[in-house]
Amino acid sequence: MPLQELVPILQIAIGPVILISGIGLLMLSMTNRFGRVIDRSRQLSTELGSTNEPQRGVILSQISILSVRALLVRQAITLAAVSVLLAATLVITLFVAAVFRWEVGIAVVVLFISCMGCLIGSLVAFLRDINLSLAALKLELGPPGGKD
């Protein structure tokens, strides 16, 4: 296949490649957040042994929230990784189809929609984690207006 015929394929493939780069940066943020959740869980479990009974309930509630948050962030990371894999598969499909002159329009549409669906799912899980972290913050700060 002459190089002149590959240039349009390269132009088409740039979109998914940029998408891969963007999702990679998003995954970096998510893995950092995941690490913070794990570190905070470890810190609270260490504090649990040396606290009095009223504080124990608060710490156990925080650990419970952190556990759910860790699952949400893991889900977000997993969906983002699947999205990257689908985008990479899309690029490969575009090139293989061009080389062998296959009609793969349906496959390209399915791969792209699946990629975007996984990315949306990842972002929804990430947003759920952020909202849940606010609940943990409220629990840690206590009721407004001071102690009960």
C-alpha cells in the first residue's frame, strides 16, 4: 500500500490516539486518588486501636465510607483502562482494514461507542467517589455549630 493511501488513515486514527492520551492523564489522577483512599484507610485503622468508644464509631463509619470509595475508584480505573484498550483496538482495526481493504464500518462504530460508554461509566464512578468523599468529610468535621 503506498504511503499516500495511509495518510488519510493516519488522520482518522489521530482522534483515538489523542483520546488514549487524555484518558491516561485521567487514570493518573484516579490512581493518585486511589492511593490516598488506601493511605487514609490504613491511617484510620491504626488510630482505631487507641481511640475511646465514642470516636470508635466515627472511625468505623469513615473506614466504611473509604471502603466504598476504594471500590468506586477501582471501578473508575477499570472502566478507563477498558476504554483505552477499546481505543487502541479501534486504531489497529482502522489500519488493518485499510491495508486489507476490508469494510469495517460497523466494527469501528461499535468500538467507538463502547470506548465512549466505558469512559462515561468511568467518569460517573469517579464523580460518585467525589460525592462520597464529601460525606466522609462531613462525618469527620462533625455536626455544624460544634460538638453535641
